[in-house]
Amino acid sequence: MPESARFCPACGGTQSSASQMPTAAAPVTPGWPPGSSATIGRLDSSATSGTAAFAPGQMLAGRYRIIGLIGRGGMGEVYRADDLKLGQAISLKFLPAGLASRPGFLEQFHAEVRNARQVSHPNVCRVYDIGELDGQHFITMEYVDGEDLATLLRRIGRLPPGKADEVGRQLCAGLAAAHEKGVLHRDLKPSNVMLDGHGRVRITDFGLAVRAVEAVPGELAGTPAYMAPEQFEGKPVTVQSDLYSLGLILYEVYTGRRAFDAASFAEWRSRHTTSAPASPTTVERDIEEAAERVIMRCLEKDPSRRPSSALQIAAALPGGDPLAAALAAGETPSPEMVAAAGGEGALAAPKAWALLGTLAALMALVLAIAPYSTDLGLARLTKSAAVLREQARQIVARLGYDANPVDSEIWFTRNYEPMKYLADRKPSRVWRREMRQWGVPVLLNYRQSPRPLVHQGPQSRVDFNDPPLDVSGMTLVSLDGAERLTQFQAIPPQRDTTATLPGPPSWGTLFAFAGLDSSAFVPVTPQWVPPMAYDTRSEWSGPAPWARDVPLRVSAAAWHGKPVYFEVRGPWSRAWKMQNKPRPRGLLVGDVVSGTMLLVLLVAGIYFARRNLRLGRGDRRGAMRLVAFVWISGFVSWAVGTHHVLVLAEELWRLTVAIGTSLAAAMFFAVVYLALEPLVRRRAPDLLIGWARVLEGRFTDARVGRDVLVGAGFGAVIALTIHLANGLPTWFSLGGQTTIPLDNDALQGGRLLVAFLFGSPLSALGQAISLVGVFFLGLVLLRRPAAASILLALIATSLRLGGENFAVELPGAIIAGSLVALVTTRYGLLAMTAAAFFVQMLLVPPLVLDFSAAYAAQTVVVLLVLAMIVIAAFRISLGPRPVFGVALDE
């Protein structure tokens, strides 16, 4: 079809000249073209021949002197004129009188001005005003001294690759400016793109443009040769519709040929909706792969498979870096521009495979070292939480308490004091070997009650004191890792009418539950006061059967001959209610640093968030999506992990509190994000590229996959470093250093493991945002990236000190802190979030190689989650590249 031919909406055919067509592209009645039920809008034509209404030299409105006719289209004539009042050349676009009287056309003419004036950008033709002269309506706009792209391509064929890249990027910049204001062009084509005398691009003719929120589904508007498939199908027009048209223009710019050719509307519809264009490199072999890839992505039939923005296309074109251009111009790049920066970010297959193999090796090393560096490595927990729960219930029943309580709950806690006692007094290789007799340093705690266990604390979990142990018949049992009773408590009746008091109970049963030989213990004067009412109490001392050199002290009490209290204590036991428990200096430093960070982030966050919102700099959309993610994850973690009771009023109240608590956490994240993100986006936007793409919903973006994969690798290295530091005392005599504690929820498994998995991303995200914030504040204060990185490394190092053996912890903490600073400053927020998540997942859940262990299921679940994340990130990081090197057809 000749270039000058256009589809005629009045007759359904094509003409070689606009003079043979109706004077305007008028609305067509529904039901046309034949077989279609879509509402038809206007199909614009840009023909320019015919007799001009105004002659050169003619004066209009005493201000505008006509120079000559530039062109004529479906929406009127365009003249070059001189504005004598302002002394500059302009263009005048007149709406034909016949159209002005038709319903909707005058409003459309006004809408063109409203839409075009929303967009102010060097690559968009500026529109000044609208006027009326003797009943003829006109628009004044910028005059571009050059030629349109369609004419240029007809004249020279195609643009040289370098010039094509430049034109493509400028087109993207202008279109992105329109989309940022919510304006859809809907008629993007070469004849609506001008190149001035300096080669700068101007997008013109917003006659068919609409606000994105005002787009009418089913309206057919545009030029058939450059319409997206969804426009033909009557589907809603979106940003991706303009990007399809942009892809067609880029195809012509790079190859000199149209992607499709047709001679009728029906053929155009068929080509755009069903046909695939030839690869640009089959037309011109010197086109770079990056340009071809982004053009073909623009021409995807499914809008969801096209790029998300024009800026993303600009970044993907050879040499494209709109972010650097914005920073050089002193501008604060928008979140969309940040997301579009950094190029595709895809990894070459060899690099991706190398990362994947390295990550697999690191995780294997962590699994190999975990038996020597974690609490579970000291001794094996032979019974599952369910079995230990049943054992605790049997103890309660054997002692004469209700075997069928109304409510009960279990939870694990770390039995730290005995382990620390040994670590401070014996060579590490000795005490770690002895711990196999002591059992894994965890306690299984069991509570039951004749009433629902309605807890009130913010954690929504039953524990030793929540709800208070104050209802008659409530019991508490603690079993150590070797399944021995360490504590028993029961609340006696509040009112007792027993006339005859029985004698003291036989304590031998309790000693047997504790794994102690009562004959080896001698009575001593009682020192420990039971926490509940009693009428008999006794204490004994004797050696621990599993460690004869460790003295134990057993306290017991009874009420009317029934045991209400029993506890096994060692030399590590302290009367904490009577004295303050000192904090290790290493932990104190970490607490001070983390607390200070939190306070600074909150105070500064409120100030800067308010300021950024007032100035229009805040990423409101990203903040809302962050709020939704944090709230949903936190609420799901609560809903799955909390102890629910069959009391409707209590459940509704706790549900309300949980919603509010989750929302408060989400709002805290939002405040910090709104305060921090615009500042980082202005000074260090590279840190936010992958993160910005995630907030746009581009989860399958290659850069996102790369950042997650790289972050996972760093996280695995950091976790391995920490495992090594805590495993060294197994092979070398290093005093005072204990093993890595377990996450009690992950150890228990079931619903609490699910709660742990939902809560871990929030913890990782909080750490990552805090670290990026520290780096940015350091950048502002110290004004040197290297100094800010060192400050971040020092702070991250201090947070890794556990306060047990400084000499053992410091080297590993320095390595971990340096890696944290590296991944934060080099790869950004998303990679740091992934790193923090992998550190957490490779440190605190139970990790065992013996899959016959009672907690092996938890290990399998955690490893499966990590494997799915890693494999997905690996595949996504390749982008469109094949997994195994070069595709066969290449």
C-alpha cells in the first residue's frame, strides 16, 4: 500500500490521496467494519494535499502572519505562521468548520490542547493555546523546522544504527513524559514524529490522545498500520498500546521497512492480531541484539509481555542510560525512570550457571558445618514436638491433674545457661563433646488449663507468664533436650475444704521424670521459694548423672499431698527476680547501635516523609504496595502462628489488635520508605533499580532475578562465615563461645514454621532498608561513597558481635560486615533483602543431613523454599536467553 494511502472510514476502502477522501474522519456508526460490534472512533489521516484555506502573507487576528500550508489531516489543516506579538515562528492547526458543528469534534479539539499541555518535555512538540477566528477554531503550537520521520525514512531508507539508537531513546523519553502525566497518544506513527534541524525528535499531534483513566473500551482510534492488536479487538487501550506503536516505528527506523504491509483494514487487523513480524536482523544484519530484542518485545501480541514503560525500552536500547542523563541534568529521576535504568540486566548463561553452582556449593558447605556450629549439632533431639507434648501430658496426668484440659499449648525455648556455664569453664572441644550427654540445649514447654489460654501480649503467643499462671488447675511442664523433666508447676485450688491433710507426696516419681536417682540426693535446707501456694516444700542436692562434676539442686513443693512445684537447678541458676541480669558487652553494643538506628530512622523518617510528600517527591504508589505487602505478610504470620481460642469476643478483640499491629508495622515501613527512597533516588539511584522493578510488579524481570541470585550468594557466604566462627571451637579450644541458637518456631514446625516463613521476609526487608538508610546518611554526612561504605561495614560488624568470645566473633563479624557493605552499595536494596533473607534461613532453622531426625521435615521445607527461590531467580536472570548456552537456531 503506498505511503500516502490511508484507510477511509467513510467508504471502508483506501485512497492514494486525502483529497479523494471525505474532508474529515467522522465517527462511524456501530457495527462497522462488517462483522464487528465495536464502537468506532476516528481513524486519523495525515494527507497534506489540496487547496489551502489561507494564503501566504495573510494576517489572522491581527497577530499571526501565514507563511504557508504545512499539512492537512483528518482533524484539520496545519500552517506555518509568524507570531508577530512574540516574534517567533509557530504552527497553527485549524479544525475544519464542518467538523466543529458535529457533536464531539470540538470537544476533541479542546481535549487535544488539554492533553498536550499536560506534557512538557524537549521531545514533545509544545502546544501553547487554543483560539477562534470567524467561527474557525485553531491551536497554536511550537513550529518545528525539520521534516517528519515518515518523509525522512522514505527519502533515505533507514537510519544508521547509532542515529537510530539516539532517535529511539528520544522517542522513548517524549512518550514516557506523556505517560507519566497519564496521557495516551493512541496515534503514534512516523508522520507524527518530527526531527528538527539539529536531529532532535518531537512527538506531535495529540488529536487522538486521551487520559488513561478516560480511555473508552471498544473505541477504535488510530492509524491501522500502527495500531496495537488490542485496539482492533476493542479492548482497553493502555501504555502498552502506545509501546506497540513505538515498536513498529523503531522497526522502520532500524530496518527501513514496515513490520507489516496490508491493503485494507481487514488485512491490517489480521496482520497485527495474528502475524509475527520478520526478525529485524533478517532485514538488516548489522542491527544489535539488544535493539532487536526490545523491538520484538514491543511487538508482542499480549500487552502483558511488552515492556512496562517507554523508559524501560530506552534503557534496553544500545547505549541507553536515561538515569545518568537525568542525574547529569540535576534532576531527580522518577521511580519509573529508576526502574527503566540499568539495562536489561540479564546474565549470560555461563555467569548464571557459575553463580548457581557457587550458591549450591555454599549451601552444601553450610549443611556440612551446621552439625558443628548449631545447637542441634551438640546433641540430637530424638523426639518430635508432638511426641514431647504427649509425654508432658502424661506427666501431668500421672501427677493427678486433668488429663483432658480445655486448652493447651507448647513452645520451645533455648536452654542457654547450662551450656554457657560449661563453655566458660571447660575447653570447647571437651564441653561440646559432653553436651551429647546433656542433650540438645532446648526446652519443650507445655501448658494446659481448665479455661481457654487467652494471652494478652503483643506476640500473640502463650508463654510462661502469658496468660498469667493463676487459675486453679493450670499446669506448666518443661522437658529438656534429653526428654527429662526440668520444671513442673501447678496452681492449687483457690478454695479447699479438705478436713484431713495428707502427708507429703512421694517425690520419687518426679525424680524419675527428671532422670535422677533420688537415692543419690541428700536433703538440704530449702532456699528457693515456690511461686504458688504450698504447705510442704523440700530441697535436695546431688550430682548430675550425665555430668558427675556438676552439682544439682532440686526444689519441690506440695499442697495437701499433691505436687505443685518441682524444678532442677544447677550452679548456673540465678535468682533473677532479686537482681538485674547483666547484659554481655557485645550484645549491649549491638542493642545500643540497633536502638539508635531505629530511633534515628523513625524521627528522621517522619520529618523527611512529610517533606517529600509535600514536595511531590515521594513514591506514593511504591509506598502503598510496600504497605500492602508488609501488612499482609505480618497479618498472615500472626493468623497462622497465634494461639486461637474458642471465645468469639476474645478472638475478635485480638483480631482487631493484630490488624492494628500489622498496620502499624506497615506504616512504619512506609514512613521510612517515603523518607528515604526519594533521597536515595536522587543521590544513589543505582541502589533502587531492581527494587523499583519489583514494585512495578516485574517479578520476571532479568535484573530482578540477577539481584536475587547475587544477594542469595552473598547471604550464603555471610551465613557460612558465621557458621565457621561458631564451629571453630569444635576443633580448636576456644573458650566461651557457644553455638548458633535455633529459631523456636522453625524447630517446632507445622503452623509455626509457616509463620516463620511469612515473617522472615519482613525481617530481611527491615534489615535491608535500615542498612541502605545507614549508607545514605553516611553519604550525606561524609560526602564520600568510600567513607560511607566503611561506616556501614563498621555498623554491620558491630551488629554481628554476640558478646561471648570477642576474639572468635570479631574476624567473622568483620567479614560479614564487609560483605553486607559490599552487597548494599554495589547491588542495592533488593539484593541486600535477598542476602538478609538467606542469612536468616541458613542460620536459625534446623539444618540436618540426617533426614531420619524428628525435625528433618523442617529442614526439607526450608531447603525447598530456598531451592525454589534460587532456581526461579536463576531462570529469570537469563532473560530471554536459553538456559543451556546458545539456542540451536542461532
